[in-house]
Amino acid sequence: MGYRPAVFLDRDGTINEQMGYVNHPSRFVLLPRTGEAIRLLNEKGFYVVIVSNQSGVARGYFPESLLDEINSLMHKKLAKAGAHIDAIYYCPHYPTGLIKKYTKKCDCRKPGIGLLKRATEDLPIDMSRSYVVGDTCSDLEMGQKAGLPSVLVRTGYGLGEIEYVLPRRRVKPTYVASDLLDAVHYILS
Ligand SMILES: [Mg+2]
Ligand SMILES: [Zn+2]
């Protein structure tokens, strides 16, 4: 079985516009150059795996079924660019939610590494050559916990995180990228 490295991608603010909660398909808008970035990873033999906190489910802002709808939309939009996602993992939980089923302290909400663990159970991933890319410190902290190099993008919450949050945190990005394509160029270099 061929083990391959993965790039674990955050969703909101990293591949699509940060709009707060994506509580409707109309709010899922791919960022420029996302298709090109993911296609490059596909071509270079990386698994492309999305790991995303979607606490809006626990908070009662939208049903878990919306996540499936958004996934189909994402697959469709990326396919137009010749790009594909290998797997998608969400944390729908929140410790103080409204919907009982999803209200709990879980180990999959980033910066927890539960979603990464699930991915490694499902796919033959070579973690020693894998990366995390995201727009917030919780993405970086997840990477740090898993021992993965982590790239912070300046899209989404990125600029604000760099200016106001990162200085107070112990975590440091391996690289700061202008966007996902820049991050991919770094990873492939
Ligand atoms: Mg994000
Ligand atoms: Zn969770």
C-alpha cells in the first residue's frame, strides 16, 4: 500500500471566503487560485484532506446535512478546475451548544487532533511528510500537537491573527503565505 503525504487544509478562510458561518450554500465562495493550488497538490501526489470546525451545527445555526450540501458544491466547483479533495472531516461539536446531540467537549474540535487521527485511520498517510495549512492559530496549534509543519495563510482571519493573536501564542507558523497557492508552492519547494 503506497503511503503518501497529506496536506490538511482548513476550509473557511483558507479555501473559501471567510464569511463567518457558512450557513447556506450561497455563502460558499472559493478564494481565487484555490482550484489551481489543490490541482497542484493532486498532481504532486499529496492527499488533500479538509479538516474543519463547524460548531454552527452544535449552535443550531444550520443542520449537519448542510455540510454535505456544501461538500457537493465544493467538489463541483473544484472539479471545474481539475482539482479534487480526497477526504473531508468536520467537527460539528461545541462545548456550550444548543443542539444536545452535538454539545460536548470533544477531541476533534481544532486545535484538538481528533480529525487528523481519523484521517490517518482511513487513508495510508505518511505523516512524516505532511503539512497543515490554515488561517488561524488553532490550525497551527493542531499542527504543532501532531508534529506537522504548519503554514498560515493571510486570507480569511489570517491578517488579524498575525497582527493580534499570534504574538501572544507559543505557536509559530513554519511559513506565512499570501494564500493557498503560495502555501502550496512553499510545500512543494
Ligand atoms: Mg479558517
Ligand atoms: Zn468535535
